[in-house]
Amino acid sequence: MVSGKKSYHRGDVRPRLVEAAVNALRTQPLESVSLRKLAQSIDVSHNAPYMHFADKEALWVAVSDHGFELLSAKVEAAISRNSHWKERLMAGCEAYVRFAMENRQHMLVMFRNATPGMERRLSPKGSEALQILQREVGAAIAEKHLISDDPQRLTITVWMLLHGLAMAQIQLGEAAGPFAGIPQAERVTFMLNHLLCGIAVPDQTGS
């Protein structure tokens, strides 16, 4: 008996399922996405996903990995276009929020709650994105631009501000929430300037 499903290469199915999952989240909540429906959407057998993912939580880890890889690349690219420590930090932070707004489906998975009845498995790629930010914060401290003896905690503080802004805009809308009176393009600069004004070493050279 000939299957009605299209032929496919096994190596193609995993990335196609990840892409299908992200697309599905544009129209339905996380809880409604199923491996069976995703298989149907890419025209493979309903058993095909289980050759790549043990369960739906494993799929979410793969989607998270992909999202964090994209995020790291965007942040790194933004930083690399600048040389001044503050401009590098600002550019990386702005890239984080911009990525979140342009990739809301990824963000919902990357920072999801645990699937009911399953232990949430963290993406190993998540720490890589944070390490980029910590590298820039650590360099600014080492060069005595910032006053801090704990680059890790300062990095987490900066990240919490960024992530809070990004998720508030995703969940409440860009024109709502506590930042409604601040233009979208100025929000990251506004937050970081207020944070850094208390820990930045006064610039005596103008550089």
C-alpha cells in the first residue's frame, strides 16, 4: 500500500517541525499545539515527530534553542557595529528588545511555564545569550567605566530590566503599560541611562 504522505528526508523533518511550531503559535496558545497537528501541517505521518522529539516538551526545547541562537546572533551583530563601551551595551540591549518584539512566538516558548504534568527542560542555549551581555558589562567594569564588583549580578539586573520591558510590551501591547508615555525607540535608552547614572564613572574625557 502506498502512503498518501509526501516523501521526505528524515533530516528535514526536525527543522520543519520547529518552524511549524513557531507558525502555529501565531494563531493558537502554547497549550493547543500538538505534535500530531504539526505533523499534519507539514504533511508527514503522525508518528514522524516522535523520531525527533520524545514529547512536546522536547519540541519546545528545540524551539527555544533556535530562538536563543537567533537572539545571540542579533545581539552580537548589533554590538559589533559599535566601539564605545556604552554604545555597545545600548546596541546589544536594544537588539534584545527588538528581537523580542519581532519574534514573539519564540519568546513565549523560550520563557514559557512548564507544560502541565511535565518537568520543564531548560535550553542550554539560554546562557549563551546572557554571556554576551555579561561580557560587555564585565569589560566596562574592567575598563573602569562602571562601578561594580559583581559583573554577573549587574548583568542580571540589566537583563531583568530588558526582559521586563520586552514581555510587558508583548503582553500589554507596545502602546500600553508603564512605558506608554515614552516613545518606543527611546525606552531602552531611558531605562539604561537611569540605571547607569548611579554606577557609571563620570566621563572626564568626553569619549
